[in-house]
Amino acid sequence: MKQSFRSLVIIAGIFGILSFAFLAAAIGSDYWYIIKVNRTNRTNTKVLDSHSGLWITYEGQKVYSFTFNSSNYSEPEMRMLNMHSAIVVLLPLSLVLILFGGICGLISSLARSTVLLTVTASYLFLCSVLTLSGVSLYISYSQQALAETERLVGAERLAQVVSTSFGWSLGLAWLSFCLEVLTCLLLLLAARPATLQSGPSGHGWPSMS
């Protein structure tokens, strides 16, 4: 049982570190949303494609940072900006909480405490909910932005000009969420009394021999 507990907490630790790394990479990268221009003139070498992060948008050779000025936007645009503001709070907050969760997980595994491991798993589950909320909100935000553009330009005309897709940054965020959930499950498995028991005494403390 002792070996089983050790394996579970080690794998959970690896998954936790990877989830933190993937979410940090997703937040810091700028490929959440990609727009590719359908070029009709193949000889034109000007870069027209664009890609966006949470704070910066690259359009060709130009870089635009996110700015907020309520006087310049319509009501639908204000709703989308409020969604964006929530996204840039939820995901970094989840990243910080994952870091504290990793510290709690290390302490809980060293203490071999059922209560601490269960509490840590529940805490990390909350982190995964925040990550999921941020990612889901970003998808909804992007879809609404696309719908607003289609309303202004026309869906058929827009489809002829550009093609849109989510980028690998969003994929990293999804992968981080999945690893957070797996970390929670592994910690809950490690918290089982049968797994914690390491000797005939059943107190859960590692043998001194």
C-alpha cells in the first residue's frame, strides 16, 4: 500500500506541475484565436493574417494592445468587453491558485493525512472550475465577436474573405483543465485509508526503518 500511495502522489504532482506550466504558457502566448485571410492575389507578399492573445492582437505587422474606453463602444461591444475583463481575471487567478494548491499538495502528501489530501483535492477542483469558466467564457466571447462581425459585414461575405479558428493557446488551457481534474482524482485515491496505511499500526506514517 505504501508503494501505491507514493506512486499516486508522484503522478499527481507531475500532472499538477504540467497543468500549471500549460496554463502559464496559454496565458502568456498569443494564439488563442487565429484569423487567416483568403488571398486572391498570390503574388502579394504582405502578411494579412492575424492572431490574438488575452491582451494583445497581432494584425499583419501591427500590434494592438487591449484598451478599455466605454465611450467608444456600443452596448453589444461593451458586453463583450466585460466578458473579456472577466476572462483576464479568472485565468490568471486560477494559475495563482494552482501554485498554492501544489504547495498544499506537497504538505498533505508528506503528512499522509486523509483530511489534508481531501481538502487539497477539493481546492484544486475549484481551480479547475475557474480554468473551465475562463476557457468557456473565452469561447463564448469569441463566438459573440464573430457573430457581431457577421452582422455588420455579412456572413457570406466574411466567409469569402477570412477563415477563423481557435489556436493552440486555447488547446493548452483545455489540457491544463484536464490535468487539474486528473490531479484531483489521484489525490482523492491517495487519500483512501487503505492506501495511506503503511504498516500494521495503520497510523499512516512512513516506517522509520
